[in-house]
Amino acid sequence: METMNDHLDAEPNTTFYSSDYYKIENPVPRYLWAAYFSAIFILSIVGDGTILVSSCLYKAIKLQKLLVVVIEFMALSDLLVSFIVVLPRVGSLIVNRYVLGDQRLCHFFGVVRYVLAYIFNINMCFMTGLKLLILKFPLRASTWPKKRAVIACVANIVLSSLLFLLPYPIHHKKYDTPTYFNYEFYSCDAIQDSSEKTAFFLIVGFILIVAMPIFVIFCTVWLLLLARKISRGRSASQSEQLKWQGVTTTISLAVIFCLIDGGYVVYYLNRANFDKDQRGILVRVVVSGFFLNVINNIFIYFLTISSFREFVKSSLKRLCLLLGCRVGQENSARSQLQMVNRAANTRSVLHVQIARATVR
């Protein structure tokens, strides 16, 4: 059987790998791209780990309890993206092929990648919609149990899996091996992306990059208008109930999400107007930008949530004190050793001088 390495324009379903046309042979840009995703992975581990520790152990995120559950779930899903999507991509860029090597693993990770994309987008829809409901019905929202948010997050996983996996067998029948390692963005792809767009491809693309962002924009605009109305309303008690930290946090996340998703929309709407070389560069820029969503949470929370900001500052101070004590102990031990050496040298010099004086 001929492989796609022999024909640059062959269809991706004839082999485990896509065309070599987009393969990066020059190690310099490939290693730089690997360094970028390595930084994304490290920042995600540190940032999302800090969010989970501060929220679960120290209760340092002082927001409405349902929003806190969503924030924790978003951090957990970002960690899954880092380990399942980002880390294999780093290895694949370094070795310039699929680092895990097995097509069954590629198939698994290719499917999970889209499920995680659904989970991430539904998280944003849920968070903006939930904050809108909290502002719209503040008294009722105060009585909502935390269990509801947990159930909603679990339902998110189930819904995301069903949205992708239910129509997937229909798509699978059309192609012999729909999952392949795509050299355009150095990751396994579970959707056949050929000139003949399947209904499955169009449905997934519409839901991910059109429908969900429109819902987020709608909720964000409504949230802004409602917050403005409450802040300017006649009722002082209702105005006091407005939690601006939660509003600014939700709006900041939604704005960055929509800006990054806008790059996706612009690229895919104009994809046919670019040649192969331009398309390969642009898709990598778009994909690289998407993963900024994985690491931006900790920076947004630090800027918009005062309790989380104080937790991070105090943690950094404790860390600096701990490192400073160790450095100080090492310096004092080193200085004591130097003093002992100097004293020993002084005594040896005195012994020599006394010996010389005795001989004389």
C-alpha cells in the first residue's frame, strides 16, 4: 500500500500520518514551538494547581459557591488538556513524529481532544450563564446548594461526550481510518478534514466555534447591562448584593475566550483563500493562541479576586522566607567555615613565627 509520504496530496485516511508537506524539517522552528508548548504545560501545572489548592484546601476564592465549583472544574479540565493534548504535542515536536507511536492511542487521544474542547466551551457557557442567573435572581441563588453545580459539571462531561461520540460512528463508516496524526498542528485528529466536508465535520465546527461563542457573547452583554442596571438602581440593598469581583472575573474570561475563538472563525471562514504554505503557518498560529485559554485563568483570578490575590502573595512570601532561611543558613555556615579557616591559618602563621624566633 502506498503511503501519503509518497503523495503529498493523498487523502489522510490512507495512512496513520498526514501528508509530509506540513512536516517541519527545520529543527529550529520546531524546537521553538516545542518550547512554547512546554511553557504552556508548566504554567498550566503551576497555575491550575495553585487554583485547586487555594480553593479546595484553603478556601481562598471568595465568590458565590456555585461559581467556585465551576472554577475548580475549569482548572481540572485545563490540567487534563495539558496532559492529554499539550504534553504529547511537545514530545511529537521534539522527535518530529507521533511520540506515542501507536495508532490506537492516537485514535483515543484524537477523540478525547474534541471531547475536552466541548467541555471547555460548555464551561464558559455555564459560567457566564450561571453568573447571569445569580445577578438576575440573587435571593434564590443564595439558597442553591453546591451540589447543583457539581451535578452540572458532571452533566457537562456527559453532554460533551455525547455531542461528539453519538454522531461519530456515522463519520467513522465513511472513512476507513478517520484518526490520523496531523502534521499541520502535530496532534492526532479524529475528524477527516478533506475537501469534501462531511455533515459531522460541519456540525462539530458550528457548535464549537460559532454556537457556543455566540451564547457566551449574548450572556456577557446581558450580564454587563444587568450589572449596570443594578449598580445604578434605586435599591441600595440590591446594589450591595452586586459582587463585582465575580462579574469582572466572568466577563474577563468570556472576553478572552471570544477573542481567541474569533481567530478560529476568521481562519476557517477564509481558509480556502490561502495556499498550502500560508495555511500551515496560520493554523499553527491559531492553535497556539487557543492554548492561552489554558493558562490565563490564574492571571485573571489574581487581578480580579482579592482573596485569591492575597493567598498568592502570602504563599510567595512564605516561599521566599523559606528559601531565604535556607540561603541564610548556607551563608552563615559558609562564613563560619571561612572564619575557622582564617583562624587556622592565623594559628599556623603564629606557630611558624614562634619557631623561627626560637631558632634564632
